[in-house]
Amino acid sequence: FAVKRVLKGELPRRFVLQVIGGRIGDEVVDSPVRAFAKAHRYIVFLGPDGPVGPTIFPQAVHPVGQRGPERLLARIRSYL
């Protein structure tokens, strides 16, 4: 991910996000996070770093449409 703006906390300009899910032997574990589309913009809520990087909260991933994130950002800022 390339970071465009941080509302709270700090992040490096680029970071890698690892999500759970995949195949272990014959078992398939679905990820609680929908697949990210390349070259799309998202607002994500990240928690503390785990063993390989930031923790993502799957219920708090918001794709940013063509009109931009301003309304959503205003609502988020009101809670910070």
C-alpha cells in the first residue's frame, strides 16, 4: 500500500499488509477481508503491529469512489 493520508497515528509511506486466509493442506480458510483491487483507493483502519505488520480490522475497509472520500473522512474525524 502507498499511504496518501493518515488521520491518526503514523505509518511509513509504503507498507505491506498481510491478511489471514488461504489453504492449509486440504482446509480452506476464507479471509474476513475482501480482496483489494490493484490501483484502487481505500480507507482502512489499522491496529497495532503484529508479527509481520499492521493488523487490519476487516469491518473497517472502505473503498473510495470517484467522488472522493470527503464525506466519510468528515464523519471519521468527528469521532477522533
